[in-house]
Amino acid sequence: MKEKIRQLLEEALPLVDFDSDFLFSELDSLGVTTILMLLSDEFGIHLDATDATPRNLRSLDSIVAMVEQKLQS
């Protein structure tokens, strides 16, 4: 799951370091929107502005956790 998400996001946002521990600080509003849209489309989950928190987008691991949580609910 993690590698699938990494590949998807790196293709769309090649200038972002997805290994960063401070991923959220590297993202602008377009980057955040892109991530939410790609994950929504790829996994068939509903993500909106309330999911765009520093906690959910802190790192690639936190993004994976958010997707897994959405898939379970």
C-alpha cells in the first residue's frame, strides 16, 4: 500500500520529498488538493478539506494511515 501511494504521489508531485518528516510544510494548497484528489480517485474513498490536516499529511506513513482508516469506514 505504501509503495503504491508513494508511486502515485511522486508521479504527480515530483518536486516533493515524500521521505520528509515535515511533508506538510513542503506542500502548497495545490499540492494538498492534488494528493486528496488522487487518493480519492485511486482508492474510491471520500476525502475533503477536513482531511487536509498537518497530522494527516505529516509524512507518507500518516497519509497511508489516513487512507487505510478511510477504507475501513
